[in-house]
Amino acid sequence: MMEAHTLAAPALDGRISALWAKPGLFAAQPELQALPPVPWVSGQGLTVAWARHLDEVRQAQRLRYQVFALEMGARIPQRLAGHDVDLFDDFCEHLLVRDQTTQQVIGTYRVLTPAQALRVGSTYSDTEFDLTRLHALRPRMVELGRSCVHPAHRHGGVILALWGALTHFMERNQLDTMIGCASMPLGSQGVAGAHEAASIWRQLKEKHLAPIEFHVRPRLPLPLRHLNDSVAAEPPALVKGYLRLGAKVLGAPAWDADFNAADLPMMLRLADMAPRYRKHFAGQI
């Protein structure tokens, strides 16, 4: 799917690498079944497909740059001008939603499978959180990341098309847990944005916190003790969407200075997915 590159393992805390070094942990991990060879046609003039060539991945990376760097103000290393590229990309499957009329990529997710996480040495989430308590889940756990939708297409159809394809991918490959970092952009509000993020965290931990055995810790915590968590604030649309699906928050947010965001660790297990969505997605494929 990708050009051949020689990648160094990420410079991560040794404790992270140790999580992947336990003998036999991935011995029974099956190879991925072949991804569907043709796009799925969704409603509202959309097609959904997995990237199969580097040029298709580049289209996703250009969309990510447009959203994260130009819109949100993220500081993205210029490995390739006008693209959001990091070392995890070569190890991920990339899901694309296109406008059927223009064939423009208008939505994307990347998916890091257990076997590929073993090869790269960690998940992206490991760089932001101590995921020790998720150790037993890793053999059947995928990480979702870099989710974004073109600003002209932010309606429910795009994200539902992505989630439907992801659910099918999980079931096809006998995987049962999805994790990822859900960003709460701080934008140009600075401290005011951080107060809102603290307020959102206070709301979510009261109703949507995972059981304690799945709690994780941020490596660079948002300084909650110094923030006002009583201001009026609504979770971002994507976070609310995850919660409607049945996702849980795994702990307090981390501060991602490069992306100017507070990141919430979230987990969705297929067994916990709201039945109405499971039924809807089953009818899509």
C-alpha cells in the first residue's frame, strides 16, 4: 500500500515498549483478512473505501493538513509540504470517504491494528497516556486516529459512513475494542479554551467514565487544578457522537501542545455499541 521506507522506532519511554515485549502476547493474532476490493456506496452521494496506493494516502494526509494545520492551527512537522505525515502512517490502514460527484476525499480515519502496533512499537495513544491497564485488551484492540471531515461536508452522513466501515472491519477481523484520542481544540481562546475543556471533562466523568480497571493516565496532563471547570461548555460533536455509540472516557485529558488541544482517551467495545447503531451499520454493508 505504501512506498518502502526505513523507519526508526519511535523514541518512547521504555515502559511503553515493554508492553509489547511480553512473549506470546500476539502469538495467536491472525493476519488481516483482505480489505474489500471495491468501494462501498453509502447514502448522500458518498463512497467509502480503504486506501490501496500511496497517492490515496496522500489525499488523506492533505485533508488532515487542511483541517489540523490550516483550520485548527496545529504545528505539524514539514515532512512533506501541505501534508500531515507522521511515523505511524506507514503502519496504518487509511479509510477514505469521497464525494461521488467530485471524487474528492472529504473524510478520513487511520486504523492501527494490533499486529502493526507491535511492529511500530506502540500506538499513538501510548505517547500521550500510560495505557498499562489496557494491556489485556491489546491483542484484539485497534487504535483510531487522525479523524477529520472537510469543513464543507460536516453532516452526519460522512461520519456515519466512516463508522459503518470501521464496524465492518472490526467484525471481519475478529477485533472487539477501539481506542483513540478525541481532541477538544483550544483554538485561539487560550486559557478560556482550557477552562472549557476542564468543564467538559467534569461533565463526562460524571456520566461516561469507564470502569476503574480501564483507567489511564495522561503523560502531560491538562493542569486541571488551575482551571475553572464550571464554565458553560459543550463537548465537540465528534465526542458526543462517540458517546452516543456507547464509548467511554478512560481518564483525564492530556495536553497536546502541538495540536493546540486537550485530548480525551476514549474506548469503544463492540459489545457496548448502542443496538440502534449496530443495526444501522449492519444494513450499510
